[in-house]
Amino acid sequence: MVLKLVIYFHVMEKLEMNKIRKIVEMAINTAPIFTLSILSILFPSRLIHRFVNNRLIYKKCKIDSEDYAFKSHIIDAKNGFDEDKAVDVLLKHGALVLNDYFDREKIISFQKAHEKYIVEPNHGEASANGRVLPFTKEFCDFWKDEKLIRIMEKAFNAKIFARNFPRFTAVHPRINVDGTIQSNKTARNLHVDHTSLIQFAIYFTEVTEETSRMQILSGSHRHFIYPFTLTSKNEQALIRKFDMLDCVGGIGSVQIHFGDTLHRFKPVGDSRRLWLQVSTSDGNNILFNPWEASKTLSEVVDKAYFIEATKDDFFSGLYPKQPNKGYKIKNGHIQPMKKEYI
Ligand SMILES: [Fe+2]
């Protein structure tokens, strides 16, 4: 009898949830930004985080909207560029591409030297993450590029920290026998990331409007978008409200986007994109993992360089420093000991 009741309530709960979901989906189709904002107010953890971190409303950009040079989210960085303009473009669109930012030859030779860290997707999968890269000076010149960090910190209005152990990602959507495009293991649907994140990625292949690429909805970071799993109709409703921009550029280009910007991967059949994504955050959602940390500190790593490079706080989440009095265990997690004399 009890079991029957439990099953009954479980089924009812599911039916109710499905009904509510359908109503929300319909509301998003009619008024997407309003509905997602209401959901953000009802479940306010993202809003609270933004408020506490002085990002509830993103900083105003000084861009003159009539200035043609700011209509694009792409800046040609080959022969230098204005950093403040880059910050403004990022603040305006929620994403920025610095075309030809890194020297093409440097990128190609880095790839050649790190082929063993690249993994190609298995048959039946469209994307594959490579192996974590070793903590070398050569790699840190990309990982902790001072100019990129400065641009991101200014736009994000926060000090940023390394969030994950970077690796190459190869996406290669193949065309199925029935003509459809394989896209499993890719973020094909419009979504927002954690609000605490700002990420950049370096292109190791040419990315064009005819190849697999990322697309963003320009200016969507300024709204309060609840991370609801959107149907394709919901996506269409949102796409009508914003300009959809393609993140494209040559080998060595860098793209940056806020976690609050709506974005998706656009798969194109038989077009491969190789990139190296570097995730940074305002100090939250850091993916520390001792197994991966140890892999990055392989025999190829110069210990003296590692000590020097991790002196400031940028890497503190991934390579935590030992506190003076050590750590204590609380609920299965480590916590620095405060000034307790025991
Ligand atoms: Fe994403």
C-alpha cells in the first residue's frame, strides 16, 4: 500500500513538472527575455552572485553606437590594437574575437610539439578533449597572457583566476548516412555557462562562417538569462531578439566570452575545428583535481619556473599554496586552518 502511494505521488509529481515545463516553454516562445528574467528572479542564485560581484549590471561601454568600427565583435589584432576598445567591444557584444592575436607560426610549432596531447573524436562522437597540457613556460605564455588577462579583468570587473587544466578540444562533426550532422558531445543548444566564468579559446585551425564555429547572441549578457534547457522553438524566439554573431578567425585568433552570454556550437558537416580553451573565473567553480594537477607537473616541467609562475594568485585554485598552519578537514573537504593554536 505504502509503495503504491509512493509510486502514485512520484508519477503525479512528474506529470505536474512536465505540465509546468510545457507552460514555461510556451511563455518563452511568446516573451523569451521576460520569462527567463522572471525565472532568474524566482531562482536568484545567479543574480545574487552578479550583485555581490558588482556585475548585476555589466559596466557601460563607451562605444558610440553609431561608430561603424564597433559594430563588429572582431578586432584585427595582427599589428597591435587598442586594449580599451577591446574591453568596450567585449562589453558591448558579450564576446570578442581578436583576429590573428598570436603569431601563426608560434601556434603551428606549439601544436607540432604537443601532438600527443591532441585526441581526435571517436567514430560516433563529434568532439573530443585532449590530455592536460604540461605546465611549461611555452604553454604559460598562452595560458597567462598578460594582455588577455587585463582585457578580461577590466570587462568582467573582477580579478580572475585559472579555473581548469587546459587541453585541446577537437570537434569534427561528420555527416550521417541520412544527411544529418553528427553533433553529440557538443554544446549545440543555446545556453549560458556559470555566471562566474569568462573563458577564452585559441584557434589552431581556420574558423570561418562556412566551418564549425561558436555563435553568440550579441548583448544577451546584459539580461538575466535563467539557465533553462531551451527547446528549438525557444531558441528561435531568442534568436529573433538578438543579433546572432559568428566567432570566426584565422589560426592564432582568440575568442573571449562571458558565462552570461547566450552561445552555442554550430556544427558544420565534415569541418574540423581544433582549439585550446582556457577557462577562468572570478574565483568560483574552480575545477581543482589532484590527479590532473599532478599530470601537468610532469618531468618536462621546470620546477624553478613553476614556483616563479605561481607566485601570484592566478593559479591559486589549481595549485593551492600550503597555508601556514596547514589544512583541516570539514565535511570531507580541506579548509585552511585559521589562527588556532592546537
Ligand atoms: Fe558553453
